[in-house]
Amino acid sequence: MAPPERITVLGAGSWGTTFAKVLADAGNDVVLWARRAEVAAAINETRRNSAYLPDIRLPSTLRATDDAAEAVHGAGAVVLAVPSQTLRENLAGWQPLLPPEATLVSLAKGVELSTLKRMSEVIGEVADVPMAHVAVVSGPNLAKEIAAEQPTATVVACPDHDRAVALQHACSTPYFRPYTNTDLVGIEIAGACKNVIALACGMAAGLGFGHNTMSSLITRGLAETTRLGVALGADPMTFAGLAGLGDLVATAMSPLSRNRTFGERLGRGETMAQAQEAAHGQVSEGVKSCSSIRQLAARHGVEMPITDVVHRVCHEGLAPAPAAAELLGRERKPE
Ligand SMILES: NC(=O)C1=CN([C@@H]2O[C@H](COP(=O)(O)OP(=O)(O)OC[C@H]3O[C@@H](n4cnc5c(N)ncnc54)[C@H](O)[C@@H]3O)[C@@H](O)[C@H]2O)C=CC1
Ligand SMILES: O=C(CO)COP(=O)(O)O
């Protein structure tokens, strides 16, 4: 039998640590890179990442290090599990270390502020690899539920179908079921936009609104996300799938979502600073991506009214209540 494949995960936050556990449970030889040496040492000694997943025992086949060169050496796949807005800078530092044939896998859900690029575009550019080497994993994947081994499906997207299938095999476990897709654009636009719609749903919850409001925001949020994706060349069917509707529903409805929780705090009247502080350094990607997605939509002449008001609440001082009234007061039109 062939020895297990070496897979490296760069970033030991909630999702990086959880995805490393999935890969180890699937039978791979997994190395997890943490920024802080004490986090790597604690994972190796106690089998726990207490800052992010205190209740989860990590498998013994998962090894942690704070040495990126050691982490990526000989890896068949390198998984990038850092926030969207720092990925470019992080990857530039790792680029000289990367094995040339490795599949580079993005877990991040966002659009870069300075360039309006999707994460796979940033990876292709900074790592200087063909897009066929770049893959994305995205779906209704709240880290804490997966770490607890609750059944979940996801999508592994790569322009090279064979690489997508190889990665699908590498991350299949009895509790984690990946499907393949080749529509990188659709999968990434869906993943970035659902964080913004989840912020809107959180704001609605904070204002005291119920399920009709949530459902209306989810449905119209999916409509504006699909419009943007199609304008960028995505397959509209992608938005009806796990990484589209699936992830949107999970994120917009779950109290485990950092984006939804952030929005809820704003809806209850907290300031941006208070909501940021309560997040304890964990990333709520939609807070920044609402601005880059709004600009991307403007560049392509796409109307995204929910994204627009989320941007104005987060960055221009609009209060959530008048934002909701503004959405309801828009010009009437056919569905
Ligand atoms: N947590 C979740 O349930 C899921 C998260 N994601 C996405 O995965 C990405 C990562 O998210 P999480 O792991 O949850 O975030 P997190 O906030 O829990 O962890 C981020 C990790 O990146 C590291 N990091 C932060 N800033 C950095 C910098 N400047 N340089 C290097 N490392 C830095 C942190 O030390 C930490 O290890 C995000 O784009 C998120 O949207 C996707 C699916 C599920
Ligand atoms: O992407 C996620 C679930 O699929 C996680 O969402 P949050 O970043 O809002 O926690």
C-alpha cells in the first residue's frame, strides 16, 4: 500500500485546525502550521487548540509546527487557511518554499480589497502557478460542527477535474462528504457574498425581526449574488448548490457564524468597535468583503442592494433600522 500523502495546512485558526483534523481522519499525514510557536507546541503536547477548539481532541496523525519550510516540505497539497485580506502577504512569504507540483487549496471566503480579486486569482498570481493547480473548498462548513464530527457536505472546486477528485478523496471521512465542481468563479463568489448576506440577517435578528425577514434576505441575497457571479462568468446552477444556497442558509441562520453574530450585535445597537472587540480577533470576512464586492459589482454594472446597505452600515455610519427601511422602500419590480 502507498504511504499516506503529506498534506500541509497553513493557518491554525478555527477552520484551518478543523480541516487539518478532517484530513488526518481521512488517513493523510498532516502538518499544521501555526503562527505562534506556543500554539504549535500545545497542539503537539496536549492534542488541543485551546484558543479556537477547546473541546476537540485532535488526532495523533496531525503534527503542528511554527516552521513553514518544514511544514510544506514534500507536501502534495498545501491548504491556505488564513484570512482573505492577509493571504497575499502570507503567501508571498511562503511562495519560495512551495513544492512546484503541489495543489494549492484555498479555504478563505472573501474578495481582496485592494485588487477586487478572488482568492484563487491571488494564489495563481502570487504563487505563480497554473490555475489548474489551484483549488477551493467551500460549503456549509461551520468549523465547530465539523470538529464535533457532525455530518456535513462540501464542494471541492478546481479547474482540473482530476485534481479536484484527488482532493475529494483526500478529505472524505464518514462525517465529511465533498462533491467536486470546476466552477471556481461561482464557488468563490458564493462563499464571499454569503458572509455579507449573513451580516444583513444578523442585523435583522438584532432588530428583532423573525424568519420571514431572514428568508426574504436569504432569497434576495442569493439573487444578487447570482447576478454578480453570472456577470463574472459563473454557472448560475452553482448558486443553487452547497457552496451557494447551502452555505448561505448555514451562515445566515447559525449563532455559530461570526458574520451573523457580528451583524446581530450591530442590529442591537452596538458600535463597530464593540462588535470587533467581542469577536476576540476571529475574522468576520463580510465586514471587509462588503466593500470589495460592492466595488466589483459597480465595475460590472450589477445591482446589489443588500450588499450596498451592509457596506454603508459597516463603513458609512448608516444605522441598521433605516437600512432595513431603505431596502423595503426600493422601487417595486417583478421577481
Ligand atoms: N471558521 C469557519 O467555520 C470557516 C471559515 N472559513 C474561512 O476560512 C478562513 C479562515 O477562517 P478561520 O480559520 O475561521 O479564521 P480564524 O480567525 O479562526 O483564524 C485565522 C488564522 O489565521 C491566522 N492569521 C490571522 N491573521 C494573520 C496574518 N496577518 N498572518 C498570518 N496568519 C494570520 C490566525 O493566527 C489564525 O490562525 C476565512 O476566510 C473564513 O471565512 C471557511 C469555512 C468555515
Ligand atoms: O464559512 C463559514 C461556514 O461555512 C463560517 O462562517 P463565519 O465566518 O461567519 O463563522
